[in-house]
Amino acid sequence: MVEWTGTELSAITSLWGKIYVAEIGAQALSRLLIVYPWTQRYFQVFGNLSTSAAIMRNPKVAKHGRTVMGGLENAVKNMDNIKQTYLHVDPDNFKVCDLRLFPPVLSEIVFAPDVQMTWQKFLAVVVSALGNH
């Protein structure tokens, strides 16, 4: 179990309230697929991922980005027990793609430096919860 300070809880919930989930999710997953092209092999069912433009226009990429962000929203709403939040998630779904890659990509898109450390801690807890049950 992770201990959150009042400042950390406030920073995460405040920040989350400013995120436009559909846009940020699509941007983060698109960037992941472009910057780390070897991850594309896990998303072949998404269709054309041959160019950056194709990835950025791909509706399946955008939809999956929203799904990932919805999962993060569940964690934000349940910060006292993030691991319990993800017990219903099949961990095999996350072994195919290196989860360590998505948080840095998301963080680059979203945040100012003053809350970066808190956000990285939050994402590390989420990745740990998904990978360790």
C-alpha cells in the first residue's frame, strides 16, 4: 500500500480534473506507437500503423487510448487502494506490451514540472498494481 500525502492527493485529483481523456489518451498511445515502433506488433489488429499520420488518424488507436485513460481514472478515484481497483483486470493483457513505456509518454504530453514527480509516483503505483496480481 502506498502512502499519499495530502499535497500528492490534491495534485493528482486537481491535475486529473484538467485532463481531456479522449484527446490525451489518443495522443499518448499514438506517441507510444511512433516513438517505440516495436510496440506496434502488439496492436496489429488496429489496422494501418505504417506511418505517423496513419497512427494519429487511426480510430482504434484513439479508442484504446480512451480505454487506457479510463483505467487511470479508476485509479484516481480509488487512490487509497489502487491494487484492489485492478484485481478484475487480466494481467496477461498487459504482459504483451511493456507497461513501463506508456507512463513516460503520457507524462511528457500532460504535465508541468512542478507536479511531475507526484504523477510519476502515481503511474508507477498503477503499473505495479497491473503487473503484480
